[in-house]
Amino acid sequence: MGLATFRGGVHPYEGKELSENKPVQVLLPKGDLVYPMSQHIGAPAKPLVAVGDTVLAGQKIGEAGGFISANVICSVSGKVKAIEPRRVANGAMVTSIIVENDGEYRTVEGVGEDRDPAGLSKEEIRSIIKEAGIVGLGGAGFPTHVKLTPKDDNAIDYILVNGAECESYLTSDYRMMVEEPEKIVGGLKVILQLFDKAKGVIAIENNKPEAIAKLTELVKDEPRISVCPLLTKYPQGGERSIIYAVTGRKINSSMLPADAGCIVDNVDTVISIYMAVCKSTPLMRKIITVTGDAVADPRNFNVKLGTNYQELVEEAGGFKAEPEKIISGGPMMGQAMFSLDIPVSKTSSALTCFTKDQVSSMEPTACIRCGRCVSVCPSHIVPVMMMRAALNGDCETFEKINGMECMECGSCTYICPARRPLTQAFKEMRKTVAANRRKKG
């Protein structure tokens, strides 16, 4: 029997050899820390502090601003310098709390204390996760306590730990699977306490044999947990792709994973659940890969949330050549950045820096109707027809041909010999359609 996978997808250059063998290094910030109040899907958090206040590491400085929202936790001790709009990785200006780091890292009382999850109720576990400010750390940023509170706990029969890390160049999840596999298993066991009928599956692409071996050995005596090796293919780590690969179940854009009896959490999210529940430590750090051919010494860092991206580049030896393109995330789904004066947030995963911008250097030409975009689309839709609707601004046709099922994974753009900006066009169309629906709503 072959490895678990999905139909479609592409095999971009992996680039993981630049940093996959570099152990995670703790990087302490030098400058001020910037905490945007919106580092998650949903309503922004509301500041709980004022300029001049003294704050501690582990202190809640932003409170969830609605049901779908997340707390923001301070990662250092120091003084609040300002509360003002600051630019984030996607280019938006977001209300942020700026803290002057005193370098002492004094914590709120109780942070780091051991706690036995066996003595906690389901409500207590969910409350701890909410208070800790945990969101989907794979990049989506959906508040984790909401995801772990479906309508019916008994309808959930799979908890999938997403260890695919299919995006090129990224190695932070791999390093955590190799360096801290016990925390992944511990976090998954905490989640399984919430769902009596569920099995836990740690899904890992087969280009990570050491991680597969370590976790398989760790769970050999765990009756509710198994490891599922996946075929290495992009976007294997997409929620729909991984659910289908592991369970054979299908979901579409109008469904949640819970509708298919599944909950999917990224490796680092599961570790953060372990740290919050078992070690009384809220989400204050992020594991980041700094990589690309422009970086002198690609590395994986454990950094305090709010740290400036510029400090990461300096710690990685700076640039060996001036980069033409800097991406927050990886080359397939990341966002191009025009400045490094950006704070690390909960949804940061990597900083990928290239000496050449291969996309802008190639002029798009007319579609040659080769059909390659159709063959690689994991959502089984027709990008060539979607592009025609997008160019005409035809939202009605875009919806009719299932354009809203697009995952924005970039597979079609990657494979297109005419170099057409398909994914970017679909992203804009999906935004427009969603906005129109809200107006009608």
C-alpha cells in the first residue's frame, strides 16, 4: 500500500537542506517588543494596559475582543512605551502595544509550574488554552480554544497533528518534532482528554524520516495515538489535503473539519497546548526559520513574540547578498515584505530571503490551454476558467464554477508555463465575493 496522500499537488524545490540540521537556538530581543492586537482570525484583542504601566512576562496585555478572538500575552518584563498603529507582515497597520524590554524577564507568579492535566475537567483545559492566547501556529491563526469547542464532542473521532510542513524552505516544525517530540505527544494527550471517542494521528511527510522514527517509538505503547507517514507533496499540509490523506474524508469551503469528525492542529500549536496546560506557560514565543540563498547562515530560532524581524536576520549572519525578495513565510503561500521593521507574531513561520525575485523577472504570456493547472489543483477546480472570470470581474461566474473552493495554495501559479498570476487573481476574487456576501447577509 502506498503512502497516504491526495490527488493533485506539485513538487517544488524543497530548500530544506539550508536549515533542517540547525538546532533551534534561543534568541533574546535587543530592542523594543511590538505586540499587535490582531495576530489571529477574528476580532482584535482589546488593550488591558496603559502607557507607563510596568508589565511582566506571561501577563495578559490584550484581551480577546469577541468569541472568535485571542488574548495577547507579554513575552518580556518592562514598561509600556506606546499604544499605536504599527505595520505587520501583510502590510496592514494594526493597533499595537510597544514594550521597552528591561532585560530581566521577570514573570507573572506561577508561570512554569508543573500541572497534572489528569486532574483537570474539559472546561478547565479549554479555559487554560483560551487564557494562554493560543491560536493556529501553522499560519492560519484561528483561536485554538474555539476549534477545540465543537458543537458535539462525541462527533470528533480524529485529532490530526499536522507535521507535514510541506512549504518549501521551512524547517521549524521538523526541528520541534526531532528536538521536543515528548511535548507533541503530551499536548496530543491533553487534546484527547477533551474527546473521548477520538484517535490521535501525527501525520508527517516521508522526507522527515528521523521525525517519523522518533514519534513512532514514543507512541508505540499509546493505544489512542499513531503516526501516519505521508507522501512528500505540496500542499500536503493543507487542512483539506491532510484530512483526505489520513481519513479519506472530504470537506469543502462551506464545511469545517469538525463536520468531517476531524480537528487539525499544527505541531507547534500542540506543543503550545502542552506548555499551557502542563507547564503553566502561555504563548510567548515562536519557532521561526530564517532562510533563503540571501541569508549568510540560515537558522531556526526560538524568539519572543514581538521581536523585530531585523534582529533575526542579524543573528543569522545578515545578508550575504542584497535580497531582491523577502517573504514572511515560504515561497508558495508566504507574503512578500517591503520592510524588515515588522514584529514576529503568532502567525509568523519563517523569513525567506532570495537574491532573485523569480516571479517578477518573468513576464506573463497568454494562456496556452495546456491544462497543467487543472491537473495539479488539490481542490479539483478549473483555474483557467476562474482566471477568465477574474479578468472580467465576473463574481457570479467565479462562484458558479466553484472558485470559492480555491485554497490559495499557489500550485497552479507554480506549474503554469505562461507564468500567469493565477493565485493572486483568485485571492482578490475570493475577497470580493466574500465581501459581497457579507453585504447581502
